[in-house]
Amino acid sequence: MHEAPAAAVALASEAVPAGFEVHLDVFAGPFDLLLGLIAKHQLDVTEVALSQVTDEFIAHIRAHGPQLPLDTTSDFLVVAATLLDLKAARLLPAGEVEDEGDLAALEARDLLFARLLQYRAYKAAAELFAGRMAVEARRYPRAVGLEPGFTALLPEVVLALGPGELAALAAVALTPRPPAVLPTAHLHQPQVSVEEQAALLVDRLRHAGTASFRALVADCPSTAHVVARFLALLELFRDRAVAFEQVAALGELTVRWTGQDRGREP
């Protein structure tokens, strides 16, 4: 039911150790040739005794000893795991898969095939880095001075600063900066008393008689003081102490004192 994917076997054949041969009942020769036959469906993977292949590879490792690269062993483990998974998938019965164990085997096969693709990508990237590092290793820095023809082109270095000026610059650069202070005045504004502003307006209007609203608020230090004086004028108007005159709409507002001569008690 589940044939061994030719792409998986082809990828595995790229990672086989060089010089390793197998001797099976159905095949005898290089390991990469065995994988090629499986990929071309000329040899059934179920007829391959993977335990015998593993034993022969262990003998191959012992024969070479420490001279065998570690990545060769790692490559064989990847290939052997792929073949084992393909063989397990090939031995599944035909028909629809209903057993959860069979589904898990199929999922494991797909995951192994994805890991094999990832392995080949990492291997290609490693070969690319190795090639570039080999090329860069042949580069050497120039260890001699400039030729006389180029030396004459360099501009003459003129230092306009003496030791005193350099010391002054160093003192400025090394002087610690004062810590930054975040102003908090805008977070709290003091309250403005309407009664106090009313007393101030009474004193001014009692002596001046009339004054424009613009003149009455000209010395206000903040918007809150302008609002407080406006509210104070409304209270004075309610008490019939002042009168308002405005000739045109949105024009100049004139405030006239109509109360008693004595000042309004705060």
C-alpha cells in the first residue's frame, strides 16, 4: 500500500559513507548502489535485512578505527533510520488504515522524511560556509607601507590645538552633567479664590469707576485667575454692584461700578 518514496531514498543516498559495501542475499556491492536500486523500485525494501546492514557497518567502523570521521557515522544513522521507517511503512497491510498505530507509523515516516530534507539543507549550508572560509583563508593583509608616489598625496597634518586647549576640551567632556529634573508644577495648580478676586475688582472699580474686562484681567498670571475674576464679576452683577455695557456683539465689554463707595467686604 505504501511505497518507499523515491525522493527520500535519493536524499538518503547523498549521506552514505564512502567505501562502505554490504553483502546481502539479494544484493552485494556499495551501499549507495543499494539505495539507488530501492529508489528505482528495482529492489524491494522489505527484502533488505537491515540488521545485517547494521552489523556490517559496525565492522566497517571497527576496521577504520579513529580515522573514520564522526559525521560518517551520523550520516549512516540517518540513512538507516530512513530505510527502517520505509520498510515499516511498506509492511503495512493494504486497504484503508484504521489502526491508530498504523496512522502513527505513517506520521512518523512523514516526519522522518521532513527531518531528512532539513538535514540536507543544513549540510548544503555547511558546505557553502566551508567553501567561503577556504577562499577567505587565502587572503592576507598588506604588511608594507604606502608606495612613495601615494605617500606624497597625503595632506600634511596640522594640529591647531595645543596641550592647554586639549586639556580644556577634556575637562568639559569629563565634567559630569547635572541630573535631569522633571518639572512637576504642571501636575498641580494652586486654587484661585473667587472672593479674593472679587475684592480686588471692587477696589479697582471703586476708584476707576469704569474699566474694560480686558484691562481688568490684563495682569492675570494664569487662565485660572481670568476665570475666577469673570465669576467674581458675575457675583458682583448679581449683587447689583456692577453693570455691563457692550455696544456690539462680541465687542469690548465695559464694566461700570454701581455699588456703594466703600469696598465690598471679601
